[in-house]
Amino acid sequence: MSAPSLRKTVAATCRRLPKLHQSPRRIAAGRVSKRKIRYDEVGVGPRGVPPISISVQDLDDRTLISLGLLRNSSHSQQASEEILKRHIMDADNVSYEVATATFTQIEERNRHGLFLVALPYQIGVFTASVAAVAALPLVFHLPTVETFNELAVTMDVPPQSDLQTPLEVGAWSWNWMEPPLGSASFILLCMQYIRGQMVNLGMKPYTSWIRSYRGKRLADEFPRYDRKILRSYSETATIVSKRDWRTSGFRRSQGP
């Protein structure tokens, strides 16, 4: 197809479907122009179609809902947020900017009181980090092993000829390090197995239960909005946001 023919085809398509080539951001803000879109306004590139946008704000409603249903997708949270903003626009009959301000209030309420909820995760992260850093020196570093032996084990120290290399030190320290390390590994394996069987039975592990409870609480606090949309947004939102980490101590998520 020649270039002039391609231009005519694209222009005819734009005239028949004018709103498809306008950003939902403009549609949401009520700035949609009703006049026909010209070829140069569409911004058709070398491929003969408008350029691709990866922002969720530029997606149509059907594509946005499909993306929001992919709970394990990295973009599902952004899609759920955008769906909620557009629902607020429809429910309150307001512009996109006002809906964004309302969404910010909903977001703050969704993070309210999460300090105790996130505490088990923080304890787990701290404990695992300390154990990972301390494991190697407690097994292979002779001064650390000797100090730990004096304070907690009191086992007879082998002759220095048997402690000349880290592997020889590990062979000695493994007498008391094997039981706790082996027990911890077996406990984690059993807990992982229990969680997998809970999922198979349709039961909710701790994280899923927290997300479900938080979604129900948010839907009860904002009854004028659709419960499914609110719960979908709340369940896809992270328990702790980057802003919470930066504010240290979850000052914003604790609320008044």
C-alpha cells in the first residue's frame, strides 16, 4: 500500500472512531474534543498507527479491567488503582483530579493501623538477616567459634593442629551448630508445606487473610463506592508501601 493510501485509510479510521485515539486522561478530565481528529493530531508513526503507551492511565476500561484481574502481575496494583479512580469519577460525577484526591484519602485509610500487621514480617526479615550474617562466622571463623563456645557451649577445645583451616574449625563447631541449623531448616520446610496445603484446601494463610480483612474494612468505611472495586484495590495493594518505609516506624500508616 502506498503512503497516500495509508494516510487516507488511517484518517478514515480516525474519523469513524475519534475517541479511541484520545487519552483517557483527557476523557477523565472532561477535555474531550468533539471535532474530528486529523491525521497530524493522531501522531501516527512509521508503522501507520499511533504510538504505544505503557501508562495505565492511557488504557481503555476493558483493557484496564483485564489487567486488574491478573493478581500476580506487577501492573495489577496500578490497574486496580486506576479502576478505582475512574469508578470514583462515575459515582461522584467529578473530574479526574478530584477523584485522585478522593483516592488519596482512601489510600490513607487502607494503610491505617498496619504497624501491628506488618510487625511479624519485620521480625522475620530482621531475624533472617541476622541469622544469615552470623551463620558463616559461627561455623568457620575461629575467634567467633571460640567465643561462642566459651559463652554457650563449653565443649573441649581440640588441639591447635586440628584448627588450622576454616574447614577444620567447621568440623569442630558443627557438633553444636548442626542441631539448631537443621531444626530451623526442617521447621521452615514444614511451615512451607503447611502453607501449600492450606492454599490447596482453599484456606487463607496469614497474608491472604490480612488482605481480605483489610479489603472488607475499607469497603465498610466507603459504602457509597462499589464493594468489589474497593476490595480488589485493597487486596492488590502492598501491605507496606515505599512511603511507609521512608517515614520509618509507619507514622503515616498508624493514623491519628
